[in-house]
Amino acid sequence: MSNAGHFRCIKNIYVYCVIDSVDDLCVKDDIHTYLLLNGLKALLKLDTGAKCNVMSLTSLQGITGQQKLDKSRKVKLVGFGDHIVTSVGVAALDCQHNNQKHMLELHIVNWNVRTFLGLKDCLHPGLINLSEDVHELTTQPTATDSANRVTLEILKEYSDLV
């Protein structure tokens, strides 16, 4: 039985959330899934606000040992709160979900972060499905479908901001 959600005093330290197992972690404000990365089960946060996938170097080494990094693709990543971290490179991992396999690119950082998937890879394997009322906005639209027509209308109306 979990003690999560109750204050409890442990050695004069008051703890709000006590976990009994890894599956009982207090991450209910986030959404997560398990994927097979290079054949190993990994817990990933689904971050629909992120533009890319991110993993710590320590997590990568735990999954792959000495995975080769494409160090020519180092970038500065700006996180929530404008925190800037420079990646050490990009790693490509085999990813499997519901018997679908694809290559997953992750920006690797030498920082203690929870592995997360950005919007593109949340949508690609069908981890998240969007309503037909949700439209993609791009700065390079074409007038071929209704979503792009909405984008063109918005860009026209707010052309002074583009």
C-alpha cells in the first residue's frame, strides 16, 4: 500500500510523497510511456512542448554502453525557464513500441535530466493522437489543406509579427 499523498515524518524530515516502488513515483502531472530502446525497457516522458528528444549521457551509457555520438550535431537547448544546456551530440537508438520499430534520434546532454520525447516523436509512433480540430502552424504553409489555410489566415492577420 502506497503512502503517496500523505505527510510523514522520517528522521525529523517531513516527506510529502513516499514511494513504495518505481511505478509509484509522483509523476502524475506528466505523461510517460515505456519504450524499448536498443532492446531495453525505458521510461520516457512525453513532452509535447519540446522540439526535440533529450537523454542524459548517463542514461545513454546505461542503455548502450559506449554508443557512438554524432558530435558534429551539438546544439544549445533552451528548456523551460530559459535554462540553456549544450548537448554533447546526437545518438540514434532503435526504438520499438507496439511491434513498430523506428530509429529515434536523441540529443544527449551531460546533465541529470529525465529522458523525454518531443512532439514529433510523440505523434510518430502514435503515442499521442490529436483531434482533427488541432492544426499545425508553420511559417512555410501551402494552401493545399484546411490546416494550412488556417495558418495562412493567421499569418496574414498578424503579418507584422512574423
